[in-house]
Amino acid sequence: MADIVGWEDKNGLSKERLTFLNSQIKKNQPNEDEIYFQVNGKTCVNLISIVNLKKLTNQLSVGNLIKASDKKPLKNRTRSGGWSYVHALPLLSIEKTIVKDQLYDEFEKSVSQSLKDDDESINDRLANAPKFPEKVQTISYDYRRNEDVVAAVLKRANGKCELCKLEAPFLKASNSSPYLEVHHWILLSEGGEDTVDNAGALCPNCHKEAHFGQNQEYIKSNKAIKTIG
Ligand SMILES: [Zn+2]
Ligand SMILES: [Zn+2]
């Protein structure tokens, strides 16, 4: 991401300007030794000057940007040329926005790293650590799941966890039904289907184990055996 501060027609550059630009390219972009005027046989015209070039920590599709002119999302560009003034989607500050899963993954890694340290180092860091955590804005992706899959699976489970076969641990306050969580054996994020066959009603312990336990691969592959009987 960068701020565009200037535009020039490449064909209108003075000799001095071209010499200066090429010397800058040699210095800063040694892989491209001079300004190109053609790509794949097509003439290039636009020379754009930018400042504040920044690398974004997450990838954002251009579809996350809205045009200033009509407030509609920007379409993916299929050809070069053409441009619009854009805004980030409301409430999304592009630079600071973090994808939620990425935040969790990185945190998980940091915890493992910290666990490897000796108590003294951990205590040293704790003594100097800010007492209130930094607040960040995240974006997350989710699935609009089929309510009938959830209903059918809960009926099939009939109040018992389909992995450990124990009674649901408590009744829900909202409707006094047994509390079970409907899990996808092959995760939706891994391309699993939102179908009755790919789902099981689990107690919270088994559900966590299915996601984080050492047996998660076993649980995944034995779904058929485990859900019968
Ligand atoms: Zn269970
Ligand atoms: Zn799950």
C-alpha cells in the first residue's frame, strides 16, 4: 500500500528526467535496470510516483475497498489501467486489520515459545509487561451453516455425545435441551461438507479434543465407526 503523489506520461519524459529516473532504478531496484516502455508487446504509458510504501500484514482483496464515487466495492481488475479513488470498508483500518485465525495461530506459537523459556526470563518479561493488552481489530471468515443439519444431528444424538456416548453435561437455559455442539468431522475450512454424514453432536470436552487433541486425526478417520451405535 502506498500514497500516489504523482502521475507522468512515460512518453512525455524529458531526457534529464529519464536519466534521473533510470539512475534511481539502478540504485533501488537493481533487478530492473531501467524504465520499461513495453510489456508483452503493449505500450506502457503510466508512470506513477508514490510515497509511504508499506507492506500490509494481511492480504486484503481489492473487493474489500469501496469506491469513493459510488460507495460500491471495487471489482477485481482484469487488465492494467483504469483507476478509482477508494476508501477502506467502514471500520476497517487496512494497516491494523488482522485476520482472526492468524492472530490465534501467532498467539499459540508465542505461548509455545514462552513455555520453552526458563522461569527467570518469563518473570523478567512479566515485570516489565504492560498490564492492559493492546486492543486490535480483526476480521474473520465464517460459514452460513444449514440449520437442518444441526437439527437432524442433534435429534440423532438424542442427548448423548456421539464420541464418548455420555449424556450431555447440562441442559440449555434457553430451551432446556441437552447441550451438545455440532462438529464437522472434516472441517468446513478444510473443504468438509455441511451434511448430516459429516457432522456429529459432541459434548464440549470431546469437541475440544476433536479440534485440539492428539487423537484428532483418529477421530476424523473413525467418524463412521464412532457415530454408529
Ligand atoms: Zn463426549
Ligand atoms: Zn468443531
